[in-house]
Amino acid sequence: MLTAAPPPAPYTAVGLGRDPRTQSSTPGESFTDRKRFATMTHTIKGAEIARSIRTRVAERVAAAGGQVPGLATVLIGDDPASAVYVAAKRRAVREAGMRDIHRHLRHQATQNEVAAVIDELAGDPDVSGILLQLPLPAQLDAAPLIDRIPVTKDVDGLTTASAGRLARGERGMRPCTPNGVIELLDAEGIELQGAHVAVVGWGQLVGRPLSQLLLRRGATVTVAHEFTADLTAVTRPADVVVVATGVRGLIGPEHVKPGATVVDVGIHRTPDGLAGDVRAAELDGIAGRITPVPGGVGPMTIAMLLVNTLQAAEWGAERDAVPA
Ligand SMILES: NC(=O)c1ccc[n+]([C@@H]2O[C@H](COP(=O)([O-])OP(=O)(O)OC[C@H]3O[C@@H](n4cnc5c(N)ncnc54)[C@H](O)[C@@H]3O)[C@@H](O)[C@H]2O)c1
């Protein structure tokens, strides 16, 4: 595993009940009272942890010698946000010493044209992994296109086959953002076995696969979504709260137990820069640890894409290790 060395942990999420700073907290108390018992909020430095993972990936690529992993990115249309994301991924690939392969199709590309490009990359031995940048233009049906990616090259972990392998606990590619969240929690030395983790959001990209990964790690997982009647009742008892809803500023101090770890997956472009799904400033002095936006989960997503590409190259070399 490419886990960064854990920094000293003042305390872990599990065992908070034994922490004298939190024992006085009761459900009815005011936020001011809660702040009195809380401690300094530690910012989880996702960018640093991601950099350390990327460095180790680059070292592994260099050590492997001639067999250079290759990532193929497929971008359709000219959506500015997608173009920025793909450019960042391609830059990271080159910095890791991997082969950067790119296909850019016009916005009006047909289902058959995109399918043909994916099939070509699927058959190319120089391509270790294929990433189809989402969202796709409205005329395209994403699911069947994603499912054309062979499971051994599915570096985004979004094919039906990879989702099935995750659900069954079989060897397979794990989606980058949820995998990055797990790496962050591991890097912080947060014990997941036995911890109560609330996952807010049940999306295909983040919440759903993340809840599976957390269950596999022995956490007790509660999943909330847009129809959850009482969100606070779900998140407030949790040792770790992970938020991936796309609703800016959804989570505030009323949702978080003093000392809990808060992971903010949301990304929103605002006139003042990037913002998340969590009102981070209001959690200062309440949360034990929190991921910033930017500089938290975002950089981990790219780092885990490199880890998956390296994995795909190793599976490519083994060929029959993960039957397609
Ligand atoms: N940091 C990264 O690298 C990264 C990567 C992928 C996605 N994201 C971000 O994560 C967020 C979620 O992405 P996604 O693709 O899973 O989204 P999605 O739209 O597929 O899912 C959103 C989920 O949030 C839930 N939800 C919506 N409103 C809610 C509410 N008021 N209370 C509780 N739950 C609510 C919905 O029920 C749904 O399950 C987005 O902001 C996206 O930009 C970030």
C-alpha cells in the first residue's frame, strides 16, 4: 500500500467517548458550550499526503525500467471544468514518468465514435488504463461506454464489473475519490475498525463505493441522502463524517460531534475560489480534524488515479491475474 507515514495523532476518532474534552457534550447543549470542550481543529493536509503518494508512484515507475505505464484520457467536447481536470491528470501522469495518451473528440461525437475510440485504446498494449472524463455531452449514454473499458484498464473503477468486484470484496480497481478518502484517514492514523462513520451522499462516484470500502474496513457505516428525514440525527453520533452531496455548505456545527473527523468531498467554484459541502470555518474548534477545500480530497483523487494506473500496468503485465 502507498500510504503516507502517519503524523502524530493527538487522539483517534475511536475512543472519543473516553476523551475528557468531549464527555460533557450532550445533545441539547449550545454550540458555545461545545466549543468550550473542544480542542484545536487539525487541518488534514491532503495536498501533502497526495504529493508523498505521487513521489512514491514515480519512484516505482522509475524502478520498473522499460515497462512504462500509460494512461489514456478521453475528453469529449469543450466543457471548461472537464478540460481543467483532464489537463491536471495528464500533467500528473507525465510528472510520474508515465506515458500520457490523450484523445479529444468534438462535442457532437456519436455513441459509435466514442465506442470505437475506447475499443482502440482497450486493444492497445501501450495503454495501461483508460479514463473517460465525465460528464459526457447529453446525446451520449455514459453507462454502456464506461462498460466498454476492460476491467483491467478501468482506472476510474466505475465499470459495472469493478463495482461488482468491490461489492463482493474481490480484487479489482477501486474508484479514485473514495479510495483517496480512505488513504487520507489512514495517513492520519484514524482507526476505522469499530468507528461509526456517517457518509452523507449516496452518489455513484463517491458515497456508494466509499460506504462499501468503509464496511470492508470494519466501520459501522450510516449513509444519509437527500431523503434522510433528520440529517443531524445521523451525523451527530458519528466519529467520522464524510460529505459528498454537491450541496454547498450543507454541513455545519449542528451536525458534528466535538472531536469528530470531517472529510469534505464537495467542490464548488465560487467568486471567492473553491468551496466545499462543509461550512469549515464554523467547525473550527469543534471538529477534531477536517479536510480543507481546496487542498483536501481533491489532490488525493489524482494521486489515487496514478496508483490505479500503476496497478493496471502491473495487471497488464500479469495478463490473466484479473480475468476480464
Ligand atoms: N474532490 C474530488 O475529487 C471530487 C470527486 C468527485 C466528486 N466530487 C464532489 O462530490 C460531490 C458529490 O459527487 P457525486 O458525483 O457523488 O454526486 P451525486 O449527485 O451523484 O450524488 C449526490 C448525493 O448527495 C445526496 N444529497 C443531495 N442533497 C442532499 C441533502 N440535502 N442532504 C443529504 N444528502 C443529499 C443525494 O441524495 C445523492 O445521493 C460533488 O460536489 C462533486 O463535485 C469531488
